[in-house]
Amino acid sequence: MKGTAPRPASRAAARAVAGLLAADGLLHLYWTTGATWPAHDPRTLSIAVLGSEVPFTPPVLLPLVAVLLTGAAAVLAYGQGLGGRRSRPLLRLVCLAVTAGLLVRGTVGLAWALGVGEGAGETFDRLNTLLYTPLCLGFAVAAARVAGVGSRLGARLGARVGGRLDARRAGRRAGRGGGRGGERIGKPKRAVGSPR
């Protein structure tokens, strides 16, 4: 069953975010085999990716792979307008969680890039500044677009302001539109001497 039709920009953003998450998930799945590409050994890989030594073993990586691939599927489904009445809120919740995760990682990466905390090594610092942080912040914005974070708030504000403006315009038109002495059309006339 299809949900509401998403905007083309939201669909494109969903494909981009889902693609990034899926690629990251597949790369982590590849590392569960013991391969260390693009590094020469597990220690170098860990320091380049995380900034510290963490074992790149299946018990550590497989839960992350599951989260990344689930997030990719949910973002893509929500962005394409898939899901019924019951599943759409859950898909949106996953989109919001992806947005939050990317935003937190991007913000922390920005703090690291600005020198907060201990240095994790030249390789990680360079990758964090030039690749990880910009990707996370940019894709956080894209994921927020998919989830409708800014558009829903804007639509609510726009509806309120627009509704008030429409009411004022209608009142002005009614005031010019044929009533005597500037009376609004549709407003009942009171008879002289009648109670208020």
C-alpha cells in the first residue's frame, strides 16, 4: 500500500541517504571477513575509521551492519512513499533516528576538527575533516528533508499565516464588494431597535 506521494526532492534525498547507509553497511560487512582494505592491517583500519583501536570483528561489526542496512531500507521506503497507515509513522521515526545519528556524528566530528579533545592521529584527523564530518552533516540535512522536518514546520507556519492573510483579503473584498457603507457581504443587518 502506498502512503502520501513524496516530493521529487525528497525522493532524491532518500535515494542518496539510503545509498550512503547501504554502502557503509556493505563496507562494514566486508570488514567482518577479516579484510582490511583500504588499510594494510586491522590496527591501521581502526585508527583511520574510528580514531582509536577497536576490534573489527563480527560481534562488533554485525550489529552496526544491521542498523545501517535497516536504516537504508527504511529511509528509502519512506522517501518513496511506501508503507501503510501503520508503518509510515515507524518509517518516519527511523528517518528521524538516522537524521539524529548523522547530526550527532557530524557535530562531534566538527568539534574534533576544531581541536576539541585529544588528537586521534593525522590520518583520522584528515579523514574526519575532509570526508566523515562533511558527509555526516550534509546527509543529516538530506535525511531531515526526507523525514519532512523543516517542511512540516514550514507548512504549519505557512498555513497559519496564509490562513490569516486569506481571511483578511476576504474581509477586504467583502468590504468593497457591494455592501452598503462598507458592510461585509453575508453579515446580517440588524433592524433598528432590535436587541443585540
